[in-house]
Amino acid sequence: MSINHHLDDATLVSYSAGALSQGMALVVASHLSICPQCRKRAEVNDSVGGALLESLEAETVADGMLASILTRLDDMPVQLTEVSTDTAVIDPEIPSPLRDYIDRPLDDLEWKRIVPGVAYYDMPWEGHGVSRLLRIAPGKAMLAHTHNGNELTMVLRGSFSDEVGRFRRGDVADLDDQIEHQPLVDSKEDCICLIATDAPLRFTTLFGKLVQPITGF
């Protein structure tokens, strides 16, 4: 697999610092699982962060703090998520971090149609922004938009082109509020992407603004 579009340095630093939302972190982790180049950069960031922590002077803490923290942990409700371990039904197109949330092949998911040729599958959590899989048919395009925040898009199948370039399987589009684009699926098969935003999109046409509540973006 040839990956041509990678994560920005700022995104990798935020990931190493644990500062990304769950949706954003999932896109980063999924890309790192198949991209040696970005994984090596992330490891360097982790090493630098570890060295900085070791250089800090130790602080004296109050007696009983450990016991207080352990008590709080005991009081927290435990939520267990059962994940299928049957690797025979796991779609090889799904990066390993994403398999914690998807227990069936991409084609077997319960896709919800937005408009003809465009469907989505939401990740099983709530929060600011959007975290979902997006499936777009060949020749279809997203509405032109820019961003109120950041947007991460990783291609799992097919390809699309926009003002930034052409993105194929494994590529990630790491965009901020300075980018305006209109992705167009240019592959012969559906393009399936893992997408996360940390703020609503800003559609640049009147039609886009009118249908934004329908798109969920």
C-alpha cells in the first residue's frame, strides 16, 4: 500500500498528549496502524514527551491522596463492551483500532442513507463534532464546504479527489479552517472513509446550508 497523505505534526503532538477527542484519536490510531512513516513520527513524539516528564522535579503530595483516588475509581461505574473475537468475519479493510467498534465487514453495516449515493454509519458514542463512516458512490461529490474547526478523513476503500489532491486507501486528509474543498469520488467503487470533526462544517453554498441539518455535519 502506497500512502501519500499523512498526519500533520500538530495532530500527532496532540494525539501523543491525549488532547484529541475520541473520534479524532480513532482516526489517528487507525492511520498509524497501517502507516510506518507516521507511526515512527508518533514514537519520536512519545519519546520526547517521556523525556520531558522525567526532567520534571518530583512534587510532594498529601498523605492519603492515593487512597482517595483508589476510592473514587472503585465508585465509578464499569462499562464493558463485548467485542467479537471471530477474526473470520473481520473485514481486512478495517484497521485494527476500528475493529473495537465494528464487528462485521464494511458491506454488512447498517448504513443510513442521507441522499441517493451517500450513506453513513455513526460511531457508538456522543460528543462534540461528528465521528462516522461515510460511504459515497462513484461520481458523487460532497457539498462544497470549509471548517469551523478541524477535520480528519481516512480512506478505507476507493478514492476521492478535491482541491488538496487525490486520496486513496490509507491516505488521511488532515484539514483545518483554512481549507475549502469539495471531495469527488473518482474510483469505480464506493469510497468509504472514517471521518471525525471537532466542530460543525461550514457549507459555502445556500443549498448546503439548507440541507446541513439532514447531513448531520
